[in-house]
Amino acid sequence: MLISNRVRQLNPYVPGEQPKDRVYVKLNANENPYPPSSAVQKAVLDFVQNHPEKLSLYPDPDSLELHAAIADMLNKSGGVLCRAHVDGGEVQPAPEDKIPFTVTPDMIYTGNGSDEVLSFVFYAFFDSSKKFVMPQFTYSFYPVYAGFYNIPMDQVPLKEDWSLDVDEMLSRAGKNEGGIIFANPNAPTSLGLTRDEVRQMIKRASQDEIFIVDEAYVDFGGESCIPLLAEFKNLVIVRTFSKSLCGAGQRLGYIVANPELVNIVTTVKNSVNHFPIDAVAQVSGTAACRDVPYYVETSRKVAEERDKFYDFLKNKGFYVLKSQTNFLFARHPSIPGGELYKRVKEHGYLIRHFNTPGIEEFVRITIGTAEQMGGLKKIIEEIIK
Ligand SMILES: *Cc1c(COP(=O)(O)O)cnc(C)c1O
């Protein structure tokens, strides 16, 4: 047989559509509506124009400069960009976000988007003989990795208010002994646990099993768990440049964890590809992390626009969850999610609809610029009129 049994059982992730037939306003993949900072554009141009010879050489396998820049950005922002204070180009974390230790470069591991990072994290810390625990509705890539690596999973239903059922997750994790993963804030619900809620949760979980928190959206208003790394040796935090750092196209994701765990993920990565981050991504990522004020401003703009759009949807009779992310998860009382998605698309806007039982009534709307959201408001008013 030409194709392996393994491959015949695969069930790959289906990304938000990227149509080529027509130019849509894309509010369907949680991308950032703003371009990267001009510092990123300059750094990439300079690299390509003035150091083309570096493109024929392998990049730094340890991404040292990039890891130092990421650590520095986290220390300055406290890991939540939209709340950080900027004063004359100097950035300080909001008092409640200040990390009580210095994040060092050896606590960072980077990969080709957090999707790839997550796949190595799954391989490194979950076992095919034990079920790991995750919420029933969370990032829909987790079940794909579970299938890919043949790791059994235990999906715990959300509570009625769409928040995580922490007690049930812990109870099942106690039985399974295979670790826990969830996104915080969660997707597609947009709701987050506070840092203290996560702290209590890890305390009650086994310290011998991995505890993974995916912070893809935390910069838009959640609470980062990076400060908890001082207390727990089994915690891995996954983050990405794709959302708050306006960098989905450069494919850059990372973990923040204690160096021993970073080394384990590095061992997995080096068993597949020892040069995963290309030289241009190292340059653009480093430049992004050095221009924190720009991303503080863009994250804040997105968060403000989100809160305005939340009020708009509420006023129009939608059921909307109180988002800490760059998207809103909402349901209209009479127009089903699939129908709303279709009619919005006819007007040239893409939003996301999941054909997943339990959440088909909802749509997920990525927050764009004020102008884009103004356009969507008009379209929705027209549709529900
Ligand atoms: C977008 C997203 C990712 C993937 O990010 P990439 O770095 O673009 O691969 C990971 N986790 C969650 C929860 C996300 O929403």
C-alpha cells in the first residue's frame, strides 16, 4: 500500500478560509488588522539589502538574539501588552502584571508558529499510554496533534456559562495522570481564568504531570501565568507573534518555561529539524520585540474596538461572551450562525462559523480596525433589520 496507515487516519486542522476569488475584509482568522511596526519593516529591508550573504548561510540555531529580545519584551510588558504603561518610549508593566523575577533567554524556545511549537510540546510531554485533559471547546488544533501522535484525550465539557469546568478537569486529570492543556483566554469562547484561578488549579493538580497554558490571546486583556513559573516546575506557557505582534505571516511562536523544560522541547525539535526559525523571521521577530510601544498601542486599539463592538452586539440583541481576546463569540437569538456567516460574506466580510455540534449557533468575529468594524456594523444592522 502506497500510503501508511498512520496517514490514512489523519484528521488535519481546517484553517479559516483564505479565498482568492474576491477581496474580503478578513475577520475570520484572528489576525491583527495592523501591519508590523515600521522597525520590523526596516530591519527586514536592511537584512535583505545589506546582508544578502546571510541568506545563503544557516541561521543561528539557538536564535540567541531573538530569545533575548522576547525575554526583554516580556519583562517590560509583564506579558500583557494592552495594559502596559508607555512613558516617553519607556515601557513598564501594569503593576498587577509585573513578573516577580527576570525572564531570561534560556526560558524561551521559539518555533515555526506556535502550531509547530505546540506539536513539539505535545510530543515532549504527553504520552500515548495516558489521556491528557482539555476542555471540550478550545483551540481545535489540540485534537489534531492528539491524532497525529496517537495520544488519547479526555475532553471536558464547559460549564453552562462557557467557562472552564476546573473541578471536573482536575478530577479527570487526577485519574488519567496524563497532564492538562487549555488556552487562556480560551478560544473560541474568549473567556479567561485569572492568574490566581490558574494558580489554585495547578496547586491542586499533580506536580509530576505537565500543565500547559496557551496564551495566544493574553495580550488583549487576560492575565498571564508567566509569574507562576517561579512556583511551578511543571508549567509550560505557549505564546505567538501571530495575534498581538501583527506577525501571522512570519510564523513565529514560542514557549516560556523553566530551562529544563525548554531543553526537552529543544531535544524534540532537534530530532526533526535543527534550524526551524529562518534568518528573516529571527530578524523581524527581534525587531518587533524591541518596539514594544507600537504593539502596546495596537493591542489597546484592538481591545477598545472589541469593547465597543461588544456593546453594539448586545444592543442589537445578541448573546455575546465578555471577551479578553481580539475576537467576539456571539449568537443571534433567531439567525443561526451558519446563516449569519453566509449573509455577512455576501457583503464582502468574512467571519468564522464552526460547524461543530454545541457551538453551531455562534459566530466568531475577529476585531479589525475601527473602519472595518464600522462596515460590519452596517452589514449586521442590514441583515437583522
Ligand atoms: C492562533 C492560535 C495559535 C496558533 O498560532 P500560530 O503561532 O499562528 O501557529 C495557537 N493557539 C491558539 C489558541 C490560537 O488561537
